[in-house]
Amino acid sequence: MNLEAQERAPVFEALEKFGKMRVVPFDVPGHKRGRGNPELAKLLGEKCVGMDVNSMKPLDNLCHPVSVIREAEQLAADAFGAANAFLMVGGTTSAVQSMVMSVVQSGEKIILPRNVHRSVMGALVLCGAIPVYVNPECDPKLGIPLGMSLAQLRKTIERTPDAKAILVNNPTYYGICSDMRSIVQIAHEYGMYVIADEAHGTHFYFGDGLPVSAMQAGADFAAVSMHKSGGSLTQSSLLLTGPRVNAEHVRQIINLTQTTSASYLLLSSLDISRRNLALRGKEAFATVVQMADYAREEINDLGDWYAFSDELINGDSIYDFDRTKLSVHTLDVGLAGIEVYDILRDEYDIQIEFGDLGNILAYLSIGDRKRDIERLVSALSEIRRLYARNKAGLMDNEYITPDVAVTPQFAFYAPKESLPLAQTCGRICSEFVMCYPPGIPILSPGERVTEKILYYIRYAKEKGCQLTGPEDAKIERLNVLCQPK
């Protein structure tokens, strides 16, 4: 990495220069630097609305960058050790979907774990590719899906040698990492691409003692959620590619779905955040790891809570662990994770990332402070004292192996009917059902509804999980494929 070059922020510099030119705007956006919407200008500030401008020659164009945006992408590629980088303003969802659609098309197969984000399944609906699942192992105590076992992967490849690509979570939402280097080696032996969903792994590129990043491991694609742990504005992301990938083709795929009206607020935040990480990321993330380790020690000393870490590593399905992730198992306190999530927010004014049926995640990054950690620890101590109960009756398994009947695209567009949940057992689902966050589908289009899944949905609703996906906002009905007459 060229540290001297990394001091540049081309998009931000171009915006600052443009701001001094006193250009009269007869273009969009229609608020005209905030003058047409004073309430918006008051909310965001004149500096912010003044930088909300349209693409033009001095500021380049994200769809076909040739100047400052192109330079920013080259600097990002250098900082992340990639052959090419693409600035993304449609969130990591857009980056993930562009990766998938760059390597598979209708009827082609892609190998992936089932505990993927909804964006992956959405890409399969759009392009018509066929998912082939490597069902993850499940930790018996924590109830969470783990990483990709190499033995399971080899068996899946032997059954499906014609697959075009393998998708890996690096890391999972809980911080669990697979053996990326070995997965890449195996995949390339079979002529398959490796795609990494690194929505929660930006910091892997800038920290010592953290799990290997996808680009370091030799992967072909990585979607990096800069706004999560990298410090950029929400919805800004990066798509990274390796030397085996045709970057011009990837740009064409990106342009199928990404906006032609890119936000310069998002672009400049990516530019500035990349510079910050390149120059100061190593020290910053070392501090994050120290805070997370301190928090785990304090939480585990409280009793009943279990803040897990790299002691889980088994060399295969848990090959490594992201120590910045403060994941806490809650069932021994007698509370579902979502119940702890709600209590922390409603009673203690603490907003954590998510709570599921048995765990919570407090997301730590470069903006956190030790006193905030201490406030969280204190709240968990009090919650244990006030709310602890017997854990009998709590669900302890987060993962249900899917029964895939037809492809996601076929199911999504096929004739369907809406039925009450109780009448859908045995039918093929045509829509998504998930708790959000984390956004991992309980059901995806093309999967068969089972009693276990229906129980999971009812239990999640009862515990207060935010269920999303179906047309029916109350999640009382489900769209299923019409049965042949």
C-alpha cells in the first residue's frame, strides 16, 4: 500500500473545489443546494446540502468513472489489496447482488451456506441461478450456524462439479470465520470463483491479529460494508475484485441495478473513510479489539451471560473468530436475545445491533468509548438481577435445514395463493420470511414450509422479533405456490 498516495481523497477534494466555484445550479437535485427546502437545510446543515450535487464533468460519473471517482476507486483497491475496487451507493446488498450476478446466470449453480443474507437470495431470484447448499454445523450450546466445513464443501463440490462459484460469509454476523485460504485453493482447483460476503469484515484489511481478509486469501470477489465497521455513511460500500476477474464486465453488471444518480455524500464518505483506515486503521482497530476483550471479560464475570470469543475455534467450522464482535449468549439468564435487546433499549437507552432467539450482538467499532462499554456491562448486570428466570421452554437452535423444492426465481414468479400460516405446512413458499436484523431468511422462495419452521415463526413473533419479507405485514398469512389441479 502506498501510504503517501493514501493521503489523497479525490472525490472529497473535487467537491471542496466545486463548492468554491459559486456555480448557479440549473440541474438536479431540485432543492438547489438547500434553498428550495430550508427545513432540510436546517436539519442537515448548509455544508451537507451544498455537497448534495449531481454528476458532472468536474465530479465524474459513477456509472462510467474516468477522473476523480476512478482515482478514488484505484486508491481503495490499493488500500484493500485488490486488483479493482468499485464505490457502491446501494449498500452492501447492491455489492453482493452484483458479485453473484457477475459469475452465475440462469440455470447455473452456486455453492453457498444457507445462513446467507437476504441479498444473496434476492440475487438468485433476479438472475435465476440455482443454489446448492453446504449446510453449516450448528453449535449445540449457542444454537447458531457456524462456518463452512472443508469436508462438507468437498462433498458438495463432488456432487456438483459444474458449479460456477462458492460464496462464503467472512465473517458471520456472530464473528465466526471459515478457512478462507483453503476454500479458495479448493475452489480454484475446480475452476470456480470464490465470492466473500464481508459485510461485517471491513476491519480485517486494517488490523493485526484479525482473521484473514478475502483478498489476502486470494478470493475473486468481496463485498465490504464500509458503513458498518469502516466509518462511512450508511448505505455506502465497496465491491472488491481479484486479478482473475474481468472488471469491465463487473461494472456492466453493477450498472444494471445501481442508481445513475449517485449521492456525493456517500461517495465522499467512502473516500474519506478509506483514507482514514489506510492511515490510522491499524491502531484504531487494535483499540477496538482491546475494548471487546475487556467487555467480554467483564460480562463473563457477571455470571450466566456468555460472551464468546476465539475459545470456540476448532480448526474447521470455526476456523477463526473476529474478536471485535461482542456476541453474548443469553439463554442461561432465562431470556431470549430479542428480549434483552428490547430491555436494553427501552429501560437503559442502549441500542445494540440485534437480538435473536438466543444471542445479542453489540457492534463495536472505531467510534466506541470505554465508558460506553462500562454502561453496557452495568446494564447487563442489572438485567440479570431483575429479569433472570428459568430457561425452560426457550428455543435453543437458530438454524433449520431447508427443504429446497424449486429454484428461488421460479418460486418467486410462479402463480401463488395466500394462505393462513397454519394451512401452509407442506406447501412451497414463494416469498421471504426473516427476522431483521440479521436478515438471514427463515424461509426463501422455493423452500418447503415445515412444522418446525412454522413453530419458529410463531415463537419469534411471540418473543418480539421484527419479522419481515412477506406481503402480509402482520405475518399471519404466507404466499405459497398454487398446487396443480
